[in-house]
Amino acid sequence: MHTLVFLSTRQVLQCQSAACQALPLLPRELFPLLFKVAFMDKKTVVLRELVHTWPFPLLSFQQLLQECAHCSRALLQERPSTESMQAVILGLTARLHTPETAAGTQPLCRKHALRVLDMTGLLDDGVEQDPGTMSMWDCTAAVARTCIAQQQGRTAEPGLAPVPVEVRVDLRVNRASYAFLREALRSSAGSPLRLCCRDLRAEDLPMRNTVALLQLLDAGCLRRVDLRFNNLGLRGLSVIIPHVARFQHLASLRLHYVHGDSRQPSVDGEDNFRYFLAQMGRFTCLRELSMGSSLLSGRLDQLLSTLQSPLESLELAFCALLPEDLRFLARSPHAVHLKKLDLSGNDLSGSQLEPFQGLLQAAAATLLHLELTECQLADTQLLATLPVLTRCASLRYLGLYGNPLSMAGLKELLRDSVAQAELRTVVHPFPVDCYEGLPWPPPASVLLEASINEEKFARVEAELHQLLLASGRAHVLWTTDIYGRLAADYFSL
């Protein structure tokens, strides 16, 4: 239920012109709720004036748009409306065009207070948005255009002296947007509107462009570097990594699809790998490392031994891990600190099974999120692992999609998971019982591409639902929707 304060605030904002006139008379303590209601109801005139006259040093989307005591709606979990986002940008622009000397002549001296506009944390789940909503990229582009326009306008209006504002954003960059964002970052360096990147995600970007962007980013603000589809190889990575290592507050490094050449050692390859390891040793705050689709067979000890602090999130999907890699990880200081572990795409069905179970045992006290997609785990391996898996008492998410499990195996998992009180989501495969003429053991590609018997699967879903109801666990989501339930971000754990 909405509180009386919320309902009153909504009523006040019905007439936007009157609400704007009343803002100087309202207690500043009401401004956070006024912002949320105006953002939610698309009261763009009021929203613009709220940003223009914000009475606090910080305006944070993550703080203002979350579920609160007045309204249970968490706007951060929805794509923001284009109208509301544009109103925020316009309010910021209006504020930048107000001289500091003029602020003191206003009825209420609030314009000088705003120093940081934090627009990070917006939903960007990759799905096609409604025409009335704005993606993270669209939001970033709007802010970037404001940066460029503000810098260009300074020469035209030299008499203005706006109060500097730091705008924190998450940047997504690809080949098409690189030049535009580079210009925005350059413009913001000498502008009252300072663009500060919290998370950088660069996709399919040439090495020289990646380096150029890294050189423009504020070392004190960046917490994550996420490089995807860049085909760097060890040579390219050795060029980029020293530029990344200068960010001493970096907490997350994600190097997706880096084509490591460690299986074909050469003098240059070994030199590049050693240089990469030396640079990794410079990070002091790193807590998440993702090396998806990198060939790390037999070299995980070299990589993890260089790190100064234990990791809390480790993603090693499709890394061709060997038993000795898992044994090392289980004995390392990292294991007892892990909150998130992703071993997808590594075959855990043979000699890797016992070391994997040892790793689970070591991480049981802290593990919250476990991803085991396409690990060739059949009923036999799952049943052998259940005793140690159920010791992960704090586990919230378990991903088993793409494994050759039967309905009987899933039922055993469901029964044993009753002891895991924190478990909220299980992404399970289509049971092998629901396929026709399945080869054994079935390759992951067959499980992902072959058609299933919809009638059989409907019966499976109904039975699982009944078992959940009977065990008092109806709130736990059991689903095959791997795309709709993306892995939780480390910073949200």
C-alpha cells in the first residue's frame, strides 16, 4: 500500500505549474519522494524543475528510484521512460546554464548544491524496449550529447560560470559509437559537466580504440572493465592490460572471448602471458574476474596466484579446465570467499567431478550463485554431488541448463534442495525423458537444439510444481528460461 505522504505527493503534482511554484516552499526532505513520483508519473515539467533546483549534493537514481517505505515499486527494475529521462537531462542543462552568481539571487538558494548526478544502475537487459522507454545506451548518448553541446556553448557564452556537476554513467561502446563517445569524454574533461564512467563495456572494439578510451577515463571512478568479442589474444591483452591496471579501484574485470593461445606455447606467447600475469598482480581491489572462453588448461594456478586479494566472483565458462585447475582453486584462498562461481561449458562428468565436489565443499559457506550450464552432468554425477551441494546453505541461484538430467534426477534435486532455505531460482534443463531418440551420452548441442515433446514436458512442469507446493517451496522458481533469468550481477549479490 502507498503511504499517505506518497498519495499526498501525487496529488500535489497533479497541477505541474502550481507544483513548480510551490517547490521553494516545500521542505527539502520531500524532494526525494517528489522526484520518484514525478519520474514514475512522467510529470516532466516538475521533474525538470526538481533537477534544476535540487537541494542536495547528490542526486542518485539508485537511491531515489528503488523500492521504498512510501512506494513498493522499484523503478530501477523497469526500463526508464524516455520522457522522464529527457526531463532529467533538460533540468541538468538548465542548471548548467545558470551562473553561480545568479543562483544566490533566487528565492531559494538551491542550485549551487548539486555536485553529483548518478545515473548508473539503469535496467539494460538486452531485450527490445518499448518505444516509450530508454535503454542504457540511449541514456548515455543523451548525456554525451549534453557534454559536447555544453563545451561548444562555453565559447559562445563566456560570461556564464555554471557550477560543475559530475555525471556518473555506465558506458556501452562498440565500433559504431566509439568516435561519438570519445568526443564526449574529451569534451567533458574541460567542461562544467564532467562525464564519469562507472562501468565500461566495450564490444567488438579494436585494440587501439579500447586503449584510447581507457586513457580518457577517470581512474578514481571506474569499478568495472568488460571487454567482449574483441579477439585480443595474449598479444593484444598484453597491450591493453597495463592501461586497465592503472585503475587501482577496479573491482571487476571481465575478459569475454579472449582467444588465449596457451595450448600452443611459443616464446612470444609465454612472454605475453607472463607480462599479463605481472600486470594482474597490480590490482589491489579486484573482487570479480571473468575469463570466459579463454584456454586456461593447467594454468589457473598461475593466474590466480598473482592476485593480491581473494576473489568473490569467478567466471571460468568454457575454459577447458583440468582436474588440477579445480584442485588448486579448492585449496586457494579464493575458494572460501566465493559468492559467485561459473564453471559452465567445462566437462565435470569424468575425472573433474571429484575435484569439483572438493571445490563446492570449500566454497559452501559463502556461495550464493552457482552456474553449471552445459557441464555434462547426468543423474549419476548430480546424485553423487547432492550431499555437498546441499551444504551450500546460502545458495540463492543454481543454473543447470543444458545438462543431460532426467525427471528422476530433477525430483531428487528438488527434494534435497528443501534444506536450502535461501534458494530462489533453479534454471534446469529439459529432462532427457522429453526428447525422442536421444543419443547417449547426448552432446550439449543436441540438448540445446533438438525438439522436445511438449506434452511430456507439460506433465513434467505440473509434477515439479506439485512437488514444490507439497514441500512448502512454491516461492522457488524452477524454470528452463535461461535468457529470462540472466545471472545476477556480482555487485547485486
